Amino acid sequence: MADQGARAAATAPARAPISSGGSGARLARSLRIERVMQRIRVVAVVFGIVQVVTYYLPYPPGILVAAFALLGLLSVGTAAVQLASRRITSLRAMRLLGACSLLLDIVVVTGLVFVYTFDPDTAIWALLYVLPLEGAIRFGLRGALLTMATVAVVYAVREMFGAAAYGNAVLVTSISFRMGVGFIIAAVAGAMASSLVTERDQVERARVELEVYATELAAANAELQAANEVTQDFLAMTNHELRTPLTTIMGYTSLLSDRWDALPDDSRRRFVGMIERQSSRLHSLVQDLLTLSSARAGKLAMVLKPVELAPAVDDAIANNGPAAADVRNACPKGLWVTADSDRLCQILVNYVSNALRYGTPPVSVAATVEQGWVQVRVDDVGTGVAEEFIPHLFEKFARSGRAKARHVDGTGLGLAIVRQLARAQGGDAWYEPNVPNGSRFCLRLALAQTPDRP
């Protein structure tokens, strides 16, 4: 199976940055917190209305209106925050909305505490302790302490305002005690919230990493299965393709060694010729395997430079010997491609050889230029490739039933090597049916400028 392992690795998802998964989780968590706070505000509005209406002391002029105005501000602000949260798509925007929401709560709560300054015995100031808790939930320890610092300043101003407007006594010990308790609440709640957030981020990071590792493990398993299939194909191929020439070489070598003096000269020459042919076949097989392995590993030496196509095609035709005498080179003169000259010749030799072995003459090699690419086509007018075998043409060890039926020698590595070499040079290789009949093997390489003209 050609390059299944490589395809599995190529299609495997790239390792996702852990931070992106963590940001998404924090955004979702912030949205959940905001929804909870919205529900709490709705309850707070109802609770506040009941408390304002049923308060046991009469309100000074204008104070009752101020109380209802603050509750109205909380209602409108809650609705606005709810609408805005539906359009949040980033963690930064969510943090800004959270800060605005916390500011709304600070204004409303401290405003209500100011409203009831006229009653020195009221314990409504205790509502201030809700604010550092909210700051801790939203922004951790820092948020809790900053919120409580703001509350402490406002409460101190409120006590001085009560003394000036209503003659209330300003007790420094009372202010320090109440605000000190608030800071303790802020510190404890903030530390707990920060610790929980840190632990949750670690869990989320571990979950994301686990998902990434699971994906990589699945890709590695697919690659291993593909490699196992390739190994099985390789063993099946080598069982025949390697054993046959080796058996022939060993048999004739043993025969020559045992009966050299008894054999006539023509028999000795014939046997030596057979050993030479089988050795050459074995050498070609090993070279193909080494080339394919190096190409897949990205370690194939390549020297990419402008190469004139027509002379390269002439060389490839000549390398196929007398059988290629009638192959027509229809590539235009002066057409240059960016390629490694040796590897380009290897591709073309393979294409022409395949056309001669499996196709039917006439065979032609032509080229066209399309959008900065040169497309080379090797055509024959034979029976073509069976449709069901086309997807497997460029796979390793793949040989069609027609080739096997015609007893044409081959290992099924040639076209796999062609595609690897083409891609190593920045191009590609593929097959198309030749209309009206026959095969067309294509090669695409980058168009190069001629050396004498920039």
C-alpha cells in the first residue's frame, strides 16, 4: 500500500495549542458565572423592593426615590448585561463585561448603603460583604482585594457623610472592625477562588493534552497498521522477487562450480549471462527500495535547477534502448523546468518504459505550460488501466491483474518512486485515461526561466 503511513501522518491533526483550549474553557466558565449572577440580581431586585417598601422608619425627603432609582438601575443593568453576554465571543470581551457587571453591583450596593445612612442602627452595611465575594468569584484574590479596598473607601466616606448630614457619631474602631472583617472575607474567598481556578485550569489543560495524545496515538496506530500492511506486502513481494533471482544465481553458480570443465563454452557463457541478468534485476530492486525509502524520509539528495525538458526526454527515450526507437518526443524546444536532472530522467525513463511494456505504440511524450507549471504527458494507445486499479497505480508493490496475466516482470515500485520523486521536486505525478483509448501518465513540475533570459 503506497505511502499509507505517510498519508496517515500527513492527515493527522496537528497538535493543538493548550492555551486555546484553556481560553475556551475560561470563556465558558465566565459565561456560566455571569448567568448565575444575573439570576442573583433578579432575586436581589425583588428582595430590595420588599425591603424598601416595608422599612420600619420613615424615609427623609428624596431618599425613597433614590432607593427605587438604584433598584431600577440594577434591573436595567442586569438586562443590558444579559443581552451583551449573548454576543460575547472572546475571553477579553468577557472579562471587560465582568468588570462592568461588578462595577454595576458596587454602585448599587454602596448606593443603597448610602441611602440608609439616616438610620445609624441599620445593619444594611453588611451587604458590602457580598461585593468582595463577587470580586473573588470573577477575578480571584486580586479582584476580591481591589473590590474590598473600593468598598472600604466608600464606607468611610459614607460614615463621614452620615456625621455631616444626620449627626451620626463617627466611630473609627467600628469602621476598622467592619472593614477588617471585609478584608478577611476578601482574602479567604479570593485565595480559595484562585486556587480553584488554578486547579480547574490544570485539569482542563490535562484534559486537552489527553485529547491531543489520544489523537496522536490514533494517528500512530493508523500509521503502524499501514506500515504493517506495507511490511506484509514487502514480505510477499520479496518472497518471490528476491528469492527468484537469488535462487537462479545460486543454482547457476553451483552448476558452474561443479561442472565448469565439463560444460561447453557456449553453455558457460549462457549461464554467466543468466547470472548477470538476475544480479542486475536484484540490484535494480534494491536500488528502488533504497530510493523510495530515502524519498519518504526526506533524505533524498536533490539539486533543483533549470533543466531543459526536450533533451531530458531524448535521454529518457535513449535509456530505454532499441524498443523506444519509435517513441515520439513532442516537447517544445526551449521549455525549461525546475528539477533535479538525474531524478527527472529517472521519472521519464520509468514512464516511457511503462508505456512500452504495458501499452501499445505509438507512444508520445508532450508538454504544455499552464499557470506557471509544466505538465508532461506520456501517452500510448493500448487498453489503458482498469478503472478499479487506477486508485492503486502509485502504491508500492501494486501490480494490475493485466500485468500479472501477461507475465511482465516488475516489482510494483516504479510508479511509487515516480510520485515520490515528483513531489520531492515540488511537483506531482498522476494518471489519466487517454481519449479515445490508451493510458496517459502525467508529471507536473514548476516552470523555470531559461538561464540566458531572466
